[in-house]
Amino acid sequence: MRLIISAAVAAVLLAGPLAVTAASAQSGLQVPQSIRLQHELIVNRLASLAKKKGPVGAAAQKAMQTVKEHYAKEEQFVLPALALLPRLAKGEVSKDMEPAIVMADKTKAALADLQNDHIQITSLMNEVIEVARKHRSEELMRLATRIANQSLNDIEVAQPAAIFIGEYLRQRMPKG
């Protein structure tokens, strides 16, 4: 399985330009490739598990719907600003980064909603883990744990980083 995932990642890396979301295309900012690939792999694994009959498939289907909706929201305005980190780390600041300020403001305004999403995702993943444990689905158990951990990372790292990037740019953006 890891070989298949590694091959898929390598194929995407070698394929060239990547598809972007509508919001990213409008702003010129794209979700970092590593995050986008991680989201795609998780959704694809959930979709595969959702095809199973019975409680495991039903739990995976419910998880997939919730996770896909949340990822779509994050990919609109939370995650694209993170793509600026390599440039910011080099000390670059330019006008093309301005959309990240708007995205940061939107992230800040949506924090309560995003936090509720993550509480719902974590609660749902706990339910999925129980179903997986009861029906001996090691794959679903590992995936649900991974999703719960990623949800915590979003709260602790991605959302604050997106807001920080916007505030940093607001202070350092060339005037005029």
C-alpha cells in the first residue's frame, strides 16, 4: 500500500502544473501541494472504504462527506496562504501576496465555525474508530486516527499560521 501511495505522489509531482480551486485561482494562491495531496489521499481512501457493505462502509461514507465539506472550506481561505511560507522565510514580501491578508481576515472571522467543524470531525472519528474496532477494520481505524490528528494540527498550526501570515503581510506590505 505504501508503495502505491508513494508512486501516486511521485506521479503527481512529475505531472507538472496542478489543478487549483476556484478561490485559489482568483487570488493567485494555491493550497500547498503536500496538503492538497494529503487531502486527496484521505478522501480517496475513505471513498474506497465507503464501498464496503455494512457498518464499516456506512461509517466511512459519513466520514467522507463531513471531511470533504470541511476540506473544501479550508482550501478556499485557510490553506492557500500557507503556500507563501517559503517566500516569506526568504524575506520576500510583494503585492501579489495581498490576497493572503483577506484570507487571514476570513479565517479569523470563521474561527468559531472552523473550531466547531473540528470538534464535529474529532467526535465523528471517535465514532468511526469504535465501528472499526468492533468490526476489526484496522485500515479504517488507522485512517480515522490520522484524520483526527490532522484536525488537531489544523487547530494548532494551520489556522494560526494562516492568520499570522496575514497579519505579518499587513505590517510589511509595501504602501502605495
